[in-house]
Amino acid sequence: MALMWSIPVLAQDQASLQNSTTVQPTAPQPAVPSTANTITAVQAGQPQDAATAPDASQGNAAGEGDEIIITGLRGSLQRNLDLKRTSSGVVDVISAEDIGKFPDSNVAAALQRLPGVSIQRSGSRGEPTGITVRGFGGDFNTTLYDGRRISTATGGRQIDFSTVGVDFIGQLSVLKTPDVSLSSSSIGATVDIQFPKPFDHPGFRLAATGSGSIQERAGRIVPTAGLLISDTNADETFGVLADVIYTRRDTDTNRVYVSGWPGGNFAPCQLAGNAGAGACSPTSDTASAAYANPNNRQNIPGWFPQQYGAEQQRVKDERVDARVAFQYHPTDDLMITLDNNFSRQEIVQNNYAFGVWFNQGDLRNVTLDGNGTAVDFTQAGTPTDFTAARNTEILQTNQTGLNVKYDVTDNLTLEADGSYAKSWRNPGNVIGSQNGDIGYGSALGNTLQFTVDGNSSGAFPTISNFGPAGNSAAWADTSLIGTHVAVNQTQRNTDELMQFRGNATWKQDDLTIKAGGQFYQDTFNFRNTSTFTNNFWQAYAGYGAPSAGTSGVAPLPGSLYQGSVSLNNFIPGFDGSLPPSVFVFSPVAYQNYLTSLGNPQAQNVPGFNYGNVTGFTGTFDEAVDPGSILRVRERTWSLYFSVNFKTEIGSLPFTFNAGVRNENTNLVSTGQGRLPTSLVTSTADRTLLSIPTYTDVQGVTSNSSYSYLLPSMDAKLELTDNLILRFDASRTLTRPSLALLNPVLNVGNGQRIGALSASGGNPDLKPYLADNFDIGAEWYYKRNSYLSVGFFLKNVSNFVVGGVTRQTINGLVDPTTGQLASFAVTQQVNGPDATVRGVELAWQQVFGDTGFGFQANATFVNTNRPYDDKNISQTGFAVTGLANSANFVGFYDKGGFQFRTALNWRDKYLLQFGQNQNTGSFGAEPTFVNQSFQIDLTTSYDINKHFSVFGEALNINNNQQSTHGRYDNQLLDVFDYGRRYTAGIRYRF
């Protein structure tokens, strides 16, 4: 379409692509605001390149009426400051240096440079996937595309930032105080991702980028490539922009893990040095004969590791982003924009691991530290499993939107905006996870010793006396290894979002009045299929004859083994000892081999688990788990009104903005409920309990509604030309996570002895509600430099508490005890209030025309509800996500050469309540993330006005991500995802 038009030769890109400062005698243009839906049709048709107007108060050399345009990184930083300074509320902005030249390679990585913003990383990839703002992460932050909510099928309300291509983003705005015309549904912040449009850069524009990256352990160079084309016709009445980006990242990550540290009670006979204990039969059953001996009574609280192992994760992450935008601008008064955004990310992860399982009642010679952590123990008959998994996750999103702006008069602008978006998780016939589990147990299960070697930030546990029957030399003896389980499972979600917004804006002199309404309907569907549901997962469990298993096949064909991964120096810099290696084998080939043995229903197949599995005909087909089916439809109607005016207080410029937003929400939640009718032991695995039968499935639907009035106020006083004081107050809300709204109790198959669990939702949960207060000062002491300090306080009510209680279900009897089965049931209710307070410091300095400068910020945050590790009640509560953080970016930008060093630090914080295995008696156990510090380098050089080359080195200090449980020595995970290097070239015209 671009080639069909008569394209004028552009003069403006002669200087705009160079890192230089120019003075041009032209009338300054108004800065394009950071809030997408506040501009008029006239402003929407003006180029964003002209957003930086002169400011004599900051020492500009330009004469009156001149405009200074600074390009490159310094130009981007100055535009960010201009938008921050002129905003009514507390806003931080990151803008592209030029079309197709965003300063960071990941959206979340860019956002962490801002005060109060920290990131969460995917442990297996090291990629930033989410953000925390002022201590509030995940669902507490709302992400918008051009002012619109975006659908997400991740299972929560927040998006995965690794699914957003950054190459052709125009601007990121983080609104820490709400704009009532945009959203009040985030206690943390609202992030608005703004994409370029044809009339942002009139005329013909082309940007192309190509690069290769390599992660040091993966050792493969993989490509990234993008192309953007934008054009407007000669009359500048119609424009089109299209871009597409392909991104690939390969990462090999080493991981050591403990699946959970459940809390429970030990018997004295289990403890080391308990002389004269005799036979040890731990019990809490007061009616049992063993209880008569005080040494058998479980009355000593403590924590033990549920499962321990190590694995290598080999990840291929591929993403395609595409966008097309049309703009029709027949007159200065009318702008019509039609756009479509598409993204598809496919992550394929191959894992190779070992794992050993522990039961609290089987532990002996236990040493508890002062906190009650089992730091040393033995367990007889410990099976050892070698696992391989192929995990695939596809996230796909498509959004189409139409926006119309019409300037009815010089003062009145009307806007209508509508969009439809749908997201999919694992569309099509993909299997989300295919798992193969082999190993040895029963007769070959050894008396394994487990020892905690230190703090989780620098050590992982050691296991000794490993190997079949304790023979470490036979650790990888394939003649002794047999089949165990084969787990397939797939989570399939969809999220369908329709929204419409209409508003009117009246501007006259220093007064702006805005009124409007918004409607959105968000429909989520969840469904999980697995081999747990039909019990096919243990079709060949039992390890086979070498382990004295009554089922299982051993030995396995040698062709299944494809090598091994050495565990020597597995996590550099960490203390601890591991066995020598893990096997590399394909779980797909493993399952195909078992399928080739035949149909156990038509013939006798040696090794098949006839004692526990029915209906299996040879293939590991998944079945739908009825308890996982959930449909949530959320409808929200909003009305808003705001007034903004500028005046003077004692000759000092004063800006005041007040608004109110009323939100009415109706929620319909539908699930499918069933209850187990029996529990049986497994003949193939002494740690398992199976549920062979359930009651009939019944649909359950729940309706709930709520309405909130959400006021907001911003005040800005300019004490001098350079010094600004701010005060802001608002009420915002965050809706509860979707998975918590299930109206049924879900009891899954594949239970473990001593670790029975179930989960129940609560569709009547109300939103978190926060009263927010901000006060701050900003000193813009010279061009491109400023200092700021801001204090914030958030009083949050309706916190959702995820309590874990011990319950019996449907009168089930535990066959291992003969007593009523006790399940750890996780359920949520709206609970206590909490206060979060903090201070943000920021400093940006550019040293004249030297090209050198830096950005630095720090955030300090605390709460009146910190975590109490001594509280072992079922309903323990604390505010999650709070951590002090600091960032420093030093840069050089002159003569076409640019270099940046970014240092990012975040202190230890409580991530969540809950661990991978969370079956203890003391409620939901916590997960803490240890402090992290990462150094990144980026550089680029403009060869000429069209071509530039760039490079990037991420995590050059080899930062490792680690987590722990209630206490620092309860390691949960340590990920070593290594360094990544990138080099590439950009073309702009």
C-alpha cells in the first residue's frame, strides 16, 4: 500500500537519526501526554518527534520560540522527564530513542530501571516475566495496550512480560497514582504500553533489526529479526504501519530443588541420640497401641524436605509479534485509528533430573536445628527416580481495536474506543507436559542420608549413601533401573475480553473537564487434562524385578538412554554435594516403548500394574479433570468524572486534578464438583494412595456483585521554575486471582501417604481495597537532570488469606492408618488489613556535553504486617512482595556511540504462601526469594544516519536465583541460568 502513494523525500531524518543536539526556529508543539486517551484529534495527528519543547528555566541555549530536539538516549531521557514533569499524578515514563530503537530488550527489564519497580524472573530462562511496584506484584498491577486492557490466558490477571516484543514499542508509562478515566483497578500501578502509529512519524519510515544471541551453557547462536514499515500519503490523510518481530532465546539452566518443607510433628523416637527408643512407630492416634509409648507420640514440631533433586532444563523460547495500524485523518478535527496486535510465544523445555521422596514418619536419626528444621536425617528404603520431561507452553493473543477522536469545537473533544481480544494457552492438540519416570526402589531402596549444608543463598543440601542398596558406584547402572510412572498433563485456558470506552473532554484555558464511561466483559475458561485423572500415570509403576516390584519393566532397552548430564560443579559458587549424573532420555520415546508392549486389556502384559489401573489400553491418553473446569464471566460498568485546572497560589503555579470513578462488577463463576468415595494403597509404589472412584460430577454456579466508589486527587505546586511539590490521594482496588473463584472443592488423584491435599475456591471473594497517599518533591535543576524524593502509604483491606486446614472429606478412611483420612485443604477468605509505606529516591544527571550521565534510584518499603516465622497457626498472614531495591545505570552517549551499564539489586522478599508440595500441618508454607544483584551491559554505534550496530551482555556477574521456605536454610530452588550475549544491526530510514 505504501508503494502506491507518492512519497515525498523526507528532510527531517537527516539529523533525527544522529546523536546530536540541534536548534530549529519552529513553534513548539505540545508534548504528547503519557495517558493515551487524553489527547485531542489534532494532537493525535502531530508527530511525537516534536514533543520536546524549549525550557529556558533549565539553562537551554535556544532563543525564544526555538525548539531543542535531542536525539539518541539523551533525547529519550529528556522526553521522559518532560512527561513526568507535566503530568498531574505520579508517572514514570520510558520512551523509544527513535522508531524501532527501544533502549532495552525486554519490557520488564526496562521497567525495573524506574523507582519503585522490581522484576520477577523465570528461573528456567532468567527472563523477566513480571513486575512488582512498591511491593505489589502480579495481579496488583494492570497492564494496558494503548489504554486498553489486554487479555491473558496465563491463569492470572497479569500478563507475562516475556510475551511482549519490545523492539517496536513507542513508550512505556507507569502510573503510580490512578487516572480515573483510564483505570483504578490496580493497587500497585497501571502500566500503559503504547505502540507507534503512522502519524507519530508522518511520511515513509522503515526500521529493521537483526541479531544473534547465545547463552553460554546452551552454546547455540539463535536469531532475532524485526521489520517495521510506516507511511502516510502525500495529503497526510491516511497512514498505515505494520511490523513483525521474530525472537528466539535458548537457555540451559541448572536447578537444584526441594519441592517443599511441610511442617508437622516428630516423635521423640525419630530424633538422633534418643537412647533406648527401641522400635519406633510414630503416631498421633491416641487409640493406637503405639501411642502408649511416649517415644512414639508425634508432639515435636518441625519441618522436613518433601522431595529433593537436581535437574538440567533446556529451554527453547520462540515468539512472534505482529501489528498493523491504520489511521484516517481527513480533517484536523477527526482521527480514526484501527489496529490489530498479535503475539504467539512457544516455550519448549526438556528437563533431565533425579529425585528422592521423603515421608516425615519414615525419618530416623533426625537432627533439628533451633528453628525446628530437619538438618540431618536418614530414611530407609528410599526409592530413587530419574525423570525426563518435555514441557510445552503456547501463549497466543490477538486484539483488534477501533478508536475515534473528534474535536467538536476548539474546546470539546469526543472519543470512542472499542476492542475485542482473545488469548489462548496451549491451543490445538499440544500436550503441555510429557513425563517419563524411571529408577529403582523397594528392595533396592537405600538408607539415604540428607544433610543441610548452609544458608539457601550459598548452599544446597547433600545426600549421601545414594545408589541402589547404598552402592554409589551403581548409581547409573541401567541393568537395575526399571519403569515407574508416566505423567501427561495439559492446562488449556482461554480469556475473551470485550471493552468499550466513551468520554468527552472540555478544555478551556487552564481548565480541563473529562467525563465518560467504560464497560468490559471478561470471560475466562480453564480446563486441565492429565493421566492423573484416569490413573494411567502409574500403568507401569513399580520399578520391575530388580527392585522386587510386583509391576514395572526392567531393564529398559539401552537405546532409550541418550547420554547423561554431569552434576559435578553443577551450581558454581554453591556448597553442597550431589550424585554424579542424571540420564538424558526422551519421555516421548519412553512412553512409545511402553505402548509397544501391547494392550493389557487384550493380552497379559508383564509389568503392567493390574492391581491399580483399569481401562488402560496401551496409550497414555489424558482425561479431563472435572475439578479443574472453571468458567468465570466478569462484567464491569464504570462511570468517571474529573476536573483539572491550573491557577496560582501566592504567584506560585498550582495544578489540581480531582476525579471519581464508580465501578459495578457482576461475576458468575461455574465449576464442576465431585468427591472421592474411597482411598486405596498402590501395589506399585508404597508412597502412593489412589482414588479409584468419585461421586457423580455436578455443575455448581455462583453469582456475586460488588460496587465501589473510587475517588482520586492530585495536587502539584511549583515552588520555583525548577522545584515541584506533589500530593496525591486515591482509592484503588485489585480483584482476586481468578483461580481462587472456583465454587467447588477439588480433590485430585495421585495422593501421597501422609500428604493428602485438596483445594477449594471462594467465588464470593471481594477485591482488595487500598487508600493511597503520596507526597513528593522533584527538582529539575538543569536540562536532562533531576532529583526527586517521594513518600507513599497504602492502607489495604480485604486481603485474601489462603488458609490451610485439616479436614475429613466424605468420610474417607486412610488405609494406612485405619482412621478418617486427614486432608490439608487450602481455601481463601477475605481477611485482615495491612499498611504498606515507603520512600522512593531518584537522581538523573547528565554531565553537560561530555556524553556521560547516570540514573540512580532506590526504594525502601515496609509494613505493619511482616512475616512471623514463629507463627504456626493455619491462617498465618503477611504482606507479600515487599523488598528494598536499588538500580543504577551509567551511560555514555555522544557522536553516535552509546554505552550503558545497568546494576539492579533487590533484597530478600516473601513471594507467596505456598510451595510446590504444600501438605504440612501448619498451613500454607511461605516461599521467600533471596536477594539478587545483576549487572547488564549494552552498547551501540551509529555507522551512519541509517545503520547502527549494537551489542548486549546480560548477567555478566552470573547472578543466580534462589528461594527458601520459612527459614533461610530451607532451600526450595536455586537456578543458574548463566550469561547471555547478543550482537546485531539496525537499519532506519
